Amino acid sequence: MFKNVLLGLVIVFYIPNLFAWDGYNYDTESYIEVESYDHRGQGEGEVEYYDYSSGEYKSGYLDMYPGGSGDLTDYESGEVYQVDMD
């Protein structure tokens, strides 16, 4: 019984974190959390992300470079931000 409860807690709290991807936006000096990333194996693609500076979920296009940095284009504002992803 205890093992099942423990396994359930691990699934509820750990598994969703496997799909989120944290990063830092150098232009706004705030953190972002990418919720979905459709890169199609090319290092670039559409993203849904949470912007901690505004407290909102947003959509954009993430173009990653080797080493974990890249450019994030916000679809709503059209601005391009330099980001570093963990």
C-alpha cells in the first residue's frame, strides 16, 4: 500500500517536470519555462512558454544554437529575445 502511494506521488510531482524546460531571458532579465517545444529535430520550432516577468503564458518561436542559447521570438509582440536554456 505504501509503495503505491509513494509511486503515485512520484508520478504526480516528478513526471510533469520532465516536459518543462527552464531558461533565462537576458533581454527582460527574467526566467521563462517552456511548456511545449516542437523542434522536429532541427533545434528550432514553435513553443508555448510561461513568462515569469509578465506572469502570462505566451506563444513564440525558439531558435536554439549549440550550447543551449538561442533566440525566442514572441508571436504577440514580435520581439526577439536572447535566451539561455538549461
